[in-house]
Amino acid sequence: QAPSPQDAIGIPDSNGYTVAFGTKYNFRGFDLGVAGSFTFKSNRSSLYQSPTIGQLRIFSASLGYRW
């Protein structure tokens, strides 16, 4: 088991499961995109995690224009 950092926000280095999704939409020459990634890990004692399961969540958005 890897310990969770108590002095910084983070998630321990250990086995986990990752699920990701994303989509892109073209509207009047603009490309709009959103994406999300969820990593589920077994919980460790940490100030930043729930009592049941540790999670790392990353969301991103993008905007582009074509001419």
C-alpha cells in the first residue's frame, strides 16, 4: 500500500481503474470539446478522500475555430 500525501492534494500510487469520455461538436466553424477522466482507487487514510473510495477526477474543455 502506498500512503496518501497529507501535505498536498494528490492520490496514492497504487492500482486503480480509469474510465474516460469525451465529445466534440462543430458549430458554425467552431469546434467545441469536453472530456472527463475518472480514476477509482482503493481508499487510503487521507484528508482529501471519502470514507469509501479514493477518486481522481480530471475535466477539460477546448475551443477551436476553423477558417
